[in-house]
Amino acid sequence: MRPTVAVTAKRSDAAWVAERVQPYLNAVAAAGGDSLLLAPDNSGDVDFTLEDSAHGLLLSGGGDIHPRRYGQPLAGSEPGSIDEPRDDLELTLARAALAADRPILAICRGVQVLNVALGGGLVQHVDGHRDQRPNRTLRHDVRVTQGSRLARLLGCDGAIQTNSSHHQAIDDSCLAPGLRATARSLPDDHVIECVESPEHRWVVGVQWHPERVTEVPAVHQRLFSDFVAAAREEAERRRVR
């Protein structure tokens, strides 16, 4: 059975999807799932989508969340990248999926949305984690926590290379209650690179972009395969109810 994953985006028009969203859709498909694109211009009834149409939620990358969502003034966030209709949609989706215990994979902006949805905040600017030159990819290692879901998925007992394309981050001072940090950036290990929820069946957020398959080791695709497997289990549960 192919489960359906709700994949968030800023817009749903074909040009935007082809440029910004297709790698996520490709990764879900390669893992055996179908995608349902949700953006502010096509989202409809969120509760209906999660209850009847989708078996998991993928929160994708993008611009900054408005800092008022976590009780801060603008102090490093980039106003031109803020999209409040998207903030509304994704925070609503994240909270609904968490309440319903749906599988969630949160990527880059998505992990920040997840953290804010659970009552955490953000460091509004960190240096050295994105390369603003055209067609350049910044890479660095992350240290993975032994015994975590991430460590088991990646088969990692130590450090692994990731790509990096963000200027905001989570650190210990703003980590949401209920989330556990399971990877940290190297060498500046105050930046949290992966979070997991021990209170939910399958909730993982990563600060990097595993969907960019040419930029990361192939083992990162196990994030998608395990996430889609969890969505498949959710689909089976609904089918036999």
C-alpha cells in the first residue's frame, strides 16, 4: 500500500513546484509514497486533510518564520523571506499532526516550524551555515547522538556529513519542551541539527536538506524510507479500523 504524505510548500503553482518542491516529492516517491501538496493557496480543510487524506506530514524548507510566533521582535530574521500565510498553515498542520500522532518529517525551515509549534523559539541569525554564492553548496559534519532514531537510521556512530543552507537555528536555549536534540553541528556544537520527539511514534526534524540527493551521502535517504514506512503503518491502521 502506498501511503499519502502531505508536503508543505509556499506556493502550489507548477513553476514553483518544479523549482523548489520537486526534490521532496521525488524523495517521497522513491521511498514508496504518494504526495499531497499543501500550500496557502490550496490547503483547504487542514483537519480533513490529516484525518482522511494524508498519513504523514512533511514540513519542507523555505524562508523565515515571523518571530512574533515565538514571542520575539525582529532581530536578525529577514523580513523579505517571511510569509505569514505559510506560517499559519504550517503551524496549524504541525500542531494537528502532533495531536493526532501522525508521522512527521521536518526539514530545514520545517524543523524550525516543528520547534515553534511545540513552544520553542529560534536563534534569528547564525553565521557560517549558508553559502549565498550561486550554485555553491556548504557542507559540514554533524555529531549524531548514540542510541537515537537518527543514529539507527543512518547507521552512524559519531559524525556524518550534511549540507547546510540556513541562517536561523535551534539551540539549547530555545529548544521546545518535549523535543530531544539528537545531532549537533560541528565544530560549533551549540547549533542543534536534529530533533526527535520521544512522546510520538515518529517525529524527526533535521536542519539540513536530505532531499538534495547530490549534496549528501546516499544513507540520508533512509530518513525518507523510514518516514514513509511509518506513514504506511498509519494507513494500515486506518484501513483496519
